[in-house]
Amino acid sequence: MTQSTELDPEDRKIITLARSARARNGVAEGAAVRDETGRTYVAGTVELDSLKLSALRTAVAMAVASGARSLEAAAVVTEAPGASDEDRAAVADLGGAATPVLVAGPDGELRSTVAAG
């Protein structure tokens, strides 16, 4: 497992943004993705009667809707032990199987880094 002190500043940034989205919106998860140009997209869990999306899938959808063509990295802040298969698949769809998915706890500490695919 990678320690948070070893994180690239851009990876630390997306974890911080994901943590902020989770806290600000009072939702189960916060996520952020960075596209091929360095732009970031931040989202929280969506829990409506008619629409339920994880934070990471919402962030990927926001990137796609904004014209992103690829992803460099993704981060999710969650109490869950890791990113779900569905979340990693969404990241892989846009970024490719090797795109790193950073999984951090609510405290912002990196727990693991896994490939999307």
C-alpha cells in the first residue's frame, strides 16, 4: 500500500477534493477524477428516489459530459474497504484498465491504489 506522504501532489489534490465533497454534502462517498488535460471533476454520492449513483461513477459522468477524452487518475473517499467493480469499470471505460484508482478513508489517508481494470 502506498503511504499518503509519498503521493504525487496532483493525486493528493484529488483525494482532498473528494474528501471535501463527501464532507460538504454529507454523503457516503466523495470522489474526484483528473482528465488528460489536468482538469478535475468532483462529485458525491447521488441518492434520489429515481437515481442512485456512486460518487466515482458520478465524477466519471461529469468528466464525460464536460468533454474529457481520458482519465489520468481517480480517487474515492469512502468507509468501504475499496472501490466497487462497477466504479472501477466506469474509470476503465474512460481512462483505460491501467488508470489508478486511489481509495482513501474519511480521514483522507490513502488505503490503497488499484488499477481500474
